[in-house]
Amino acid sequence: MAEDRLVAADPGLVRLRLAGIAVGGIVLSILVLLLLGRPIPTMMVACIAAMNSAFSVNDKTPKDQAITLVLVLVCGSASLTVAAFGATAPPLDSVLFVLLIFLAVYAQRFAPRGTAMGALSFFMFFFAMFLAIHPRQLPEYILALAIGLAANAVMRFAVLRRRPEGELLRARRAFRARISAVVRAAAACLASGGSEWRINQLRKADTRLHEAVLMIEDTIGDLFDETGTQLLRRRLLAVELACQWLAITVRRTAEEDGLPEEVRDDLIASLLRLDSLIERDPRELPVISETEEFSKMLVAGSRLAERTEPGDEVRRAIAELALADVNAQRVAEKDYSAETELPGDEAEEEPKKVFAYDNRTRSAIQAVVGGGLAVLGGELISDARWYWAVLTVFVVFLNTSTAGATFVKGFRRVTGTLGGIFGGMLLALLVTGNTIATVVLILVCVFCLVYVARVSQLLMAFFITCMLGLLYSLLGTFSIEVLWVRVAETAIGAAAGLIAAVLVVPVRTRTVMVSDIDAALVDLCEFLAGAEALLSGRENVNVIELSRELDRSVEKVRTTIEPLTHPISLASRRDYGWYVMSTLERLAFRARQIAARSEPGLLPADDRLSAVVERISRNIDVLRDALDGDERGKLVRNTATPETRETDNAQARSVLTSLGRMEAGIIALGRAFEVPVADSTRSVQQNVRRRTTSAQAEGDRVTSTSQDSVRRSTQ
């Protein structure tokens, strides 16, 4: 299973490719500059350019990536020039450096191109001061910058060129490994009787499957036409939902009292058989559908409701997953013979505003103030290396918009740097005097820091600090005192960033959380409107894409809410954050369920559809008014949910049931913000406490698959 773990850890091997591009670009730059007889400092500039552009240039198409590389060259050259001339008239260099922070942070609103241009400009200014570049040296350093970017282009477009077909194949392998992991985790959970540790493992497996699904969705547009892309998205969504439903039913069944031991053993055996039937090589059409075991699973999962037996819910979930997997694999092989619905067109993205006062602008202003404080504090530690503090300010304000996020990121940065001190000392002492070994270890550190950059700030800071220790050794200026200065400057920068975030146009985590939740509720309204139009037959709407937009909004809330739930957070309402996040994920899950089962005209002229959608929409409006601080109304709870009436069509019944569960989710979210329910006689806090403590017992609840269970009371 080691291969499965490796493939699944990096769906599509995208991070591995980026790390290879970074290391290859550095090696190529060094070779070229060695042939030109350039000194080590110029090589460092070229290497930094090759490394930084490897993970900051992320445009979708090769053409856009090439344009970005050219623009990055222009910005980097200008940054080197300004830094070199600014250094001749201190403290002009520090003033310019702080102003550059504003531009670099503000440029993130134009991601991905703006992020790449801002980041490389900042790092070129930083290394201009690190290497003490003089104006007369500019031509050779700008040449080194151009060579580094050219080396990156060679690796990016020639040596390790992106091959969408191979990337899709690897992503599909990761996808199958993730499905297998979910099934194995479900079997282990059932065998343990629903232990907390096994339940957490099952949730983690669900989260990683979701990552693989998103990776495939990022790739399929290069290989499939619009029809194929939308069909595959629908089938992938069906598999994801089937896995989540399997996890839910297994958790519920594992906690049942009185489940016969022979039934438990049979269910575990069925899960393990399903795992054995999941192919590791997705290049062949799925043979699972041709096996006798597959037929047995479908039969076992199709018992009539009135003849249910213990474990039937899990058997049905296994059958749904097996069938969803078969359909997804066929569409991935461009076999659309079993598909009947033609997807709609995607909506065009709205252009971004050039000037706007929002959280990104506030972050840029805070970064300027934090940079100024870092300069002052850094000078007190070391007048020669104060720029390390400014670097930390820039890093902690990358992709953060709240004081809490800045605090958490600063903590990770300092912790990683502290660990890197010991790693850097050890490595530098081991290879002192051995240039080749030093260069090799530097390349290893570069590979590791690029590979982990997207998943762990702490590890990234660790490898950066190790690399710096080796660089100092290579330049002949290594000392333990220098590395400790690095720690002190990093701590000063983190503190300066936190002070700026708290005192300068501060943005509380709750404020941004409320704003992001409001955006998610807007996406939910759009989804409901689209789903109603599709189900009633009025319009052919792409509800799959609308559900994914809601997923992205919920993921943004997860990122924003992290400071509330992080173990080191100063906030006192961690349980509150867990509860809000859990409820939003429940809503997103129901939206995915509805999207996967919706078809044009599935519920034509059905008064239940319009009634429940209207009621949910009204409750969303009430909740949004409460979030905005306006006069609060009351949420309306339906006393006769749409699933209580019989429906001949099982698919329509499933959609109506999911709408009813979504309505309950809105009520639950309203309780978190103390919005009263019209027919509720209990206090809001009692309701929140009851819902939170009993959340895991709800059969339709989907909690965060990457975090601990929300089973504590809100405060």
C-alpha cells in the first residue's frame, strides 16, 4: 500500500512536478553561470528566481505562464534596481522595502499573476540587500535573474512539461487510492465498534478523497470537451457522495446496540471485497462490473424497505458506491453510452476590480505598518540583518486577512524557523568545507520546501532555515550566532505583523467569518434557484457547477475560521467555530446530493418543491439580515417536511428529502447566531447546546472530515 499512499498524498503528482521544476531550474542556472564564470552571489539570485517562479507562476495555460514569466522578469529587474540604488542612501532602502510590501500584498487580489509578480519582486529586493548589491553590479545580477527564469521556462515547458493526459491518469490513480482508503477506513471503523480514533481516520479519508476529486476537476478541462467535462464532474460528485454516505452509514451502524456479531463480520467482509475489486490501474475499463461479486453487492443493496434487516443500510451504501464508481470510470474513458442528460454551459467569471477597499486592501495597509515596526525592531537586533524581520511580515500577511490568521501563521513561522535552526546547524557542521555536499543538501532543502509549500507553513519555514544555514556555510559566513539572529528577527517580524493586524484597521476573525458565511449563503440561494428551475423543467441549469461554487465558499469559511479552532488560538470559542463549520459542511453535502440527483423536469408542477425552496430562501434572508446586524426576524420551521408525503419516483423523493435536511441545516446555523425559530419554545443556547452534543448521532450529518468531531457545547 506504500505506492497508494504516495500517489494519494499528491494527487496528479503536481507538487512533485513543481519541486522537480524548482530543483532542475536551479541546477540548470548553476551550470550556465559556471560556464560564464560568474561568482556564487549571482548564482544565488538565479537560483532564487528559478525556485520562486516554480511555485508562484500558476497560470492555467502555458501561454499565460510564459507571459507571467516575462512580466516577472520586468518586475524583478525593477526591484533589483530600486534596491541597489536605495542601498546607497539609507534609510531609503528600508522605506522602499516597506512600500514594496504594500504592492506585493495588494497584488494578491489579481492572483495568480499578481501573486507571482509581487512575490518575486519582494524576494529580489530582499536578496539585493542580503547580498549588498551595488548599482554597478546590476547588469550581471539582472542577467542572473533572466537566466534563472529562463531555466525555469526550460524545465516548465520542455523537460517537465505538463502532460494533461498523464496528470489525469495519475489523478485517477490517486482517486482510486482514496476510494480504497475510505473503504478500508470504513471496515476498520465497523470492526472497532465505532471508536473515536477510527472515526477520525474515516473523516480524514473522506477529506483526502475530496482533494483528489478537485484535482481531477482542475485537469479534465484540458482533455474533455464541455459535455465530457460536465458529465465527469457529475459522476465524480456521485462517487464522492456515495463515499460520504458510506461513511455516515458505517458510523451509525457501528454505534448501534445489539448489532449481531455475524452481521458485523459479514459487512466487514463485504467492505474488504469491495476494496479488493477497486482497480489500481484506471487505464482499463472497470472490470468490477463484470465480476460476480459486483452483482452480489447490487442484489444485497437492493432489499425492499419493508424487508429490511440489520446492516441493510451499509449494504445499500456499498452497492451505490460500486455503481457510482463504475459510471465514473466509464465517463473518464469517454464512454458516454449510459448518459442521457446534456449538461449546460458554464457561467463566465466576473472581472476583478483594480481598486477596491476590502480585506485584501486592509491586509496591505497592515503589512506596511507591520513592515515599519519590523524595520525598527529588526535594527535593534541587528543593523545588518533587519530585513529578515520584514521578510517575516510579508510571509505572515500572504493569504491572510484577519488578526487570528496572522497570529497562527506567525506562530508556525517562528516554530518552523526554530526547528530549522537546529537542522541548519547540524547540516552546516556536517558538510563544512565540502562544497559539493553543501550544494546537494541545498537542493534537497529546496525540493522539500517547494514540495510542502502548499500544505505546511511550518515545514516550509523549517526547510528554508536549513537552506539558509547551508548558504551561509557556502558563503563562508556561517555561525551559530547568525542563525540565532535569524530566529530573533523572525520573532520580531511575527510580533510586528500581529501588532499591526490588531491595532491598524483591525479585522476580527468573526467579522471575516460572517462575511464569508454570507457569501456562502448567497451561493446557496443561487444553487436553490438553479435547482428549482432545473427540477421544475423551466430551465436547464448547471447545478453541478453551482454546488461546487458552494463547496469553494465553504472551504473559504474553513480557512477563515481556522484561527478560532486552532489549538494555540487565543480565542475562547473553539466549540462555536467547530459547530458553525460542521453545519455549513452539512449544507454543502446536501447541495451535492441534490445536484447529483437533479434532472430537468424531475418535479414538474410540484407544490412541495416551490414551498420548501421558498421557505429555505426566506430563512436564508432572515439569517443574512442577522449577520448584517439588521433587525432580526424569526426562522420558520416547517412542521410537515416534504419527505413525509409519498412519491413514486425514488430519485424525486431523495431530492425532496435532501431539501428537507437542508432546511434543518439552515435552522441549525441560525441557532449559532442566536436567530430564534418561530415554533421553538426553548432558549437559543439550549438549542445550540443540544444540537451540538447530539450532532454525531444525526444520520444525515456530515462533519468536517479533516477535524475532530463537533460534539462539544457552544460557549
